[in-house]
Amino acid sequence: MATLLLRIPDNWIGNLSSSSDATVKVLKCAPKNGNGGQSLIRIEGSEDVNEEVITNAIRSADPRNTVSLSRNGSGRFLATVDMHSCHTCRILGDSDCMLDSAASRPDGGIRWSVIAPNGAALTELADDMKRAGASVLVEKVTVLRTARELTIEQERALQTAFDLGYFDIPKKIKLEDLARRLNISKATLDVVLRRAQRKVVASHIGDF
């Protein structure tokens, strides 16, 4: 797993975050219709960040882009974005790497968390992004050992908790509500999340 810091030219996510102090998180991203892409986005900002501001930012990159917004509170939105042309989606789709998550930075850059099968695949992804005009800095690389890999249950619980804001401050979903979403008991979910977090932390700071 690697963390990359990118600055992508004419990117609506960076433009929106730098111009309105909004935080934009890419929850899912996939290529679509050859040159385009579709993303599930979470946006958080001040009351000034509304449907019009977000839609204008997305269409400023390409007027053919479309967006479907769902408001989750003041300045909080979930959005499905269809990009008519998305070089980033195409590069990711053609690579051997998988985008685990992405989040905007206040300076207009974007931080990617990428899962790569090996160093060569990560280098190739970075080189392809540079050829597309982006600046790329590899901030961190973490090698996950077999003993530390998450189980399917742990990965699903951890990803769902992250996507729904369980780890945000303040939390956007309670443990009992998250457990209902995953169709398991609150006590079981608590254990699953604790074990998953222990593995993730251990992969960064050392052995168990």
C-alpha cells in the first residue's frame, strides 16, 4: 500500500477544495464508457458549499459532466459524479493498482491511498500520471505481510465504517447503526473493528 500526493491539472476536486475550504473524499472510482469515469464522492464544507457550488465546480472541468447530489446536513453531501472524460480513471483502470481512497488537500492537491501488487506497478502508475501532466510524490509505502492481512470480514467492516464516517470527528454514524448496516451484532462488530485496526496500526509501527 502506498500514499501518493498528487497535483492534477484542471481537476475539479482540487479546485473546489482550495476555493471553498471543502473536504472532498473519493469513496469509489471506476472507468466508464472508454474515456469517462464514475465516482462516489463525499463532500464536507461550510454552509456556503451548496448544490450550485459543487455542480459548477464539476462542470467547470467539462460541461458534459453530470452529478447527482444527496444532502446529509449543512455543507455535507454524497455525490455520484459521471465524468465525460477522465484521464485519471483511465490510467487507474489500465494499471495493476487499485485506488483504496482519495482525499483533497487544502492546497488543491490530492492524497491517494493506493494498493499495488509490487513496486514496479506503483512506479508505472506514478510515471503514467506524470506523463498525463500531474505532479506525483510518493509520500509513504507500506508492505503488508501475510500475517497482517485483513480477513474479508474485517476489510468489509473497516471499509464500510470509513465510508460512512464512523472514524470521523465527530462520528457520523454510531456503532449500533453501523452494525445494523452490516447485519451483525454490535458486540461482534466492536471486536471485528478492534482487530482490524490493530492489524492496520501494526503494519505501520512494527510487529504485534
